[in-house]
Amino acid sequence: MKRLLLILLILFFIPIFQANATTPIKILLVPGHDNDISGAQYGNIKEADMNLNLATRIYNILRKDKRFEVHITRKIGGYTKEFEDYFSLHDDEIVAFQESSKKKQEDNITNGSFIEKENPPHNKASEDMAIKLYGINKWANDNKMSAVIHIHFNDYPRLDKWTKGKYKGFAIYTPDTQMINWVGSGEIASKIFTQLKKKYAISNYEKESSGIVHDQSLIALGSNGTLIESVRSILIEYGYIYRFPTKKARFTAYTNMTNLTAAGIKNYFFKK
């Protein structure tokens, strides 16, 4: 009788294990900015192009691993059809999502359940870009993404776009500890951080000197409660744009950063 029960238990659990083992991990890569708003610039080098180049390489390396289901928001010509259609077909829903999220956060601040803190300074997103970022968050929730990785290169105000600055190094932004998705986001950030610091210095900008920076204002991280707990989200500032002035420097950086980022992602999801 005991042997029969053991066989039945094994037969019962095998299908469940197999289903879980074959369920792909869903990753969304978001190369920051777009063709209309290109972000930072050094000389003729635009951040949006650097972001896309690096994100595409990470996309290509991750999608070779059948354990992942990888999505990306942009390609060379603009937004992918998946996201272009989503932004246009769900515009009203996205705006309603944005407004309701802001209203709920205002109520949380008023009743003291959410405490506002000082965040590192960021350029304010344009109205159009903000709607797209809220749309990306809504899409990530609806499609149950395991992680959203926002890819950027850093900058700070300079005399003009041809001037080099004094800051260097990378930093990873994660949700503030009051945000519902902060735990998993912080863990994946830590794994990628460990890889990147093998080859790159941590940012020497004083507000980023910890390397992993908590932030409650970035839409990308789920500000105003716009990402559910299961959606881990981080924003990586891979370095200051003027530190990669030549094609050779950028090519080397893209190669190294791609491999290190992919290794960090895999180390998080496939712990030994």
C-alpha cells in the first residue's frame, strides 16, 4: 500500500515539475529614449543609439538561451510593432493608468503610508515619453514579465555637447524600499553589479557612489506603484557618454557590458 501511494505521488508531481521547469523566464529590455528624444549627447554620439546598440546585443545573447523569452521595445527603425501597436491601441487605457496611479500615490503620501525622500536629480521625462514609460509598465504587468531592464548611458550638465566631464563609472538604480517590487529588483541588480564591477569602476558622482542606488521617482522602476511585486525592474547607467568617444571604445564596451549583464541575469535566475 505504501509503495502504491509513493508511485501515485511521483506520478502526480512529475507533470507539475516539468511544467515549471519549461516555463520561460520573461525578460523585457528597454533601450532608453528613442529616435525623437535621444537623451544625452557627446559630439555627434547620441545616447539613444548607444542604448539601442547595447540592448540589441543583450537581446541577441539572451534569446539563444531557451530558458528565456526575451522582448525589446525598440529596433533601429523605431519601436517594435508589438509596442507601437500597444501604445496606439491602448492610449486611453495607459493615460487612465497613469492618472489613477498618480492619484493613489498622492493619497498614500497624504495619509502617511508612503514617505517622500530626496532622489538623485534626473531630467524630467517629456509628456509623450512619460506616457510611453507608463505604457511599458502596464504592458509588463499585463504580460507578467519576470524582469524589466532599462539600459542607459549617463550624463550631467556640461558647457556644451563637445565638452568632456569629470565623472565616470556605472551605477544601477533600483526601486525604493517602500515600493512593492524592491526586493527582487535589488537582488537582480546586485548580481549584475557584481559582474559589471569586474571591469568597470563604480560611478564617482557622489549621489551614485554606492553603486546600487534606491530611487522612488523613476517611472522605469515603478514609481507611483505602477509595477506589481513580481515584476523586477532596474535601470542601468553603464557609464558617462563622453567616456566612449571612439567607435573602438564603444565596441569594446558593448561586448564586455553585454557579456557581464547577461551573466548577472543568469546568475540571478539560475542560482546554483
